[in-house]
Amino acid sequence: MTYTHLTTDELVIIESYFKNNQSVAKTAQCLGRARQTIHNVYQLLKTGATILNYYQQYKEDKKCCGRRSIALPEEQKEYVQKRVVQGWTPDVIVGRSEMKLDCSVRTLYRMFQTGAFNVRDLPMKGKRKPNGHQEKRGKQAFRRSIHERIKEHPEFENEFGHLEGDTIVGRKHKSAVITLVERLSKVIITLKPAGRQAMDIGNRINHWFQTVPKHLFKSITFDCGKEFSNWKAMGNQNDIDIYFADPGTPSQRALNEHSNGLLRRDGLVKAMDFNEVSESFIQAVASKRNHNPRKSLKYQTPMEIFLRNIKPDDLSNLI
């Protein structure tokens, strides 16, 4: 049961009943209050004090009520600031439990809101495209539908080795980076093609598959962009099933879309010409995300989950 303090109207009524010599029990019954509450007010009024004196003392006492604000020790503040700069969210910082903090997730978020930490350092949410937005890229007329995937891979949702793929483009649409995300571990793989044409994309993916253990990956799901029009040759050469999401439904590749937003925020911005940066830099951006704990992975890193499903000797050729 939640206790509510006496209102000013109730205090005026109590003073009136006191002056009329009404008993504590009767006053408590009239106001629906506990006898002890009314008794406390009566006792003060018997000393000659007024109801205004009682109210002023009540306000002073109320300042001492409630939980006092939490201030983290300097060591914990430095740890939080360090992790936030690395892209960790407050719930990941607390949930990962690398350092025991003297506050909850909610309190830590509140510290950012009240200025204890810079709220601008928190990861920003991605921007949505406006309603009515129409994709201007060319689309493929013939493709293997995503709806065939569950029939051929009934354990798809809980099975390691299924990729989602896309490209993110650079300045003036003159360059691109191929992004692949493994669904179970959420590991991001970035590849730098020689250009944006379908042949460039296909050649780079084929070259990458030559460094990957055979049949480690079982399928790839792309969007409908023409940059993946060589999908049949790619699938046959690498013995992997390739599917395509329905047009205008990025939710069918939600993990890949979200990962692309993270890569944009971490350094692969739209204003960058990817032809002018090395593949090592592009892979380093992905590596940062692969070593950040994720709440959806129970505060483990994508790399930790990935390592459980692949031999360590093969790892250097993948990430």
C-alpha cells in the first residue's frame, strides 16, 4: 500500500476539528486516515503551534526523505567513459560485469541524462528513410526467393553458418564495401572489392571463399541489388545456397541492415571514398564491433560466439 502525505486541505480540516475538541478517532474516521497520523498533528497543535508551523516543518523533513543520488568512484567513472567511447551501451557495461558498478542500468542511463556523463557519447540510433522512399538502384528480374530458404534449411534459425550480405557505398557512389554478417554469432565480415560492378563484387566474394573452410557457411541472403546478379556462378563455384529478400523489405535482413548502420557510425561514413583506404582499415572497423559485447548475445562478444563454432587456425583468414 502506498502512503500519501497529508494535503494542505486536510491539515486545515484537522486544525478546525482540533479547535472544536473533536477526538482523534472521530477525525481519523472522517478523513480516512490512521489515528497515529492525526494524533501527531494534534500533539503539535497542543504545544501552541499553528498548522502553518506543522506544514513548514513537514517540508523541511521531506528534504531528507528519499534515496540520495549515487556518485560513482573515479575508477568506475573512468571505466564507464572508456567503454562508452568504444561503443558500449550502459546496459552492456553493467550486464558484461567486467567491473562491478555501484549502480543499476537505469541509474547509469540517468547519469547521462543529468550530465554526469556526456550523453553525446552514447551510440546514436540509425536514421529511418522517409515514408514513400523508393529505391533507385537496379533490381534483378530473376532470383532465388528467400521463401525457399526455410524449406532447404529447416534449422536455419538456430544453425551456425548462414550469412546476410549487402554493400555500403562511399562518396558519390563511386566505391563500395561488401558486408557479410553471420546470423548466429553476429560477426561482421567486410571485404573491399575493386569496384561496384557485379563482376567486382562476385570476384571479391569468390576470392574470399577460397580462404574459407569448405562448407563452413551454408547460405547467403542478399538484397535485390544488381551488384549480386552473378549469384548463380558464385553459388556454384563455392557450393553455397544464395537467396534474395523480397523487394522493399529490409526487415528480412534486419541484422545486416543494423550492422551496416554500426559500421557507418564507427568509421565507414558515406562521405568516405573507400578506394582511398586500405582493406586493413575496413576490416579494423568491423573487428571493433566483433569484440564489443552485445546484450542480445547475453553480454558476450560476437567473436566469442564465433570461436565456439570454428577452429582457431581458420580464424585469421576470416576476420
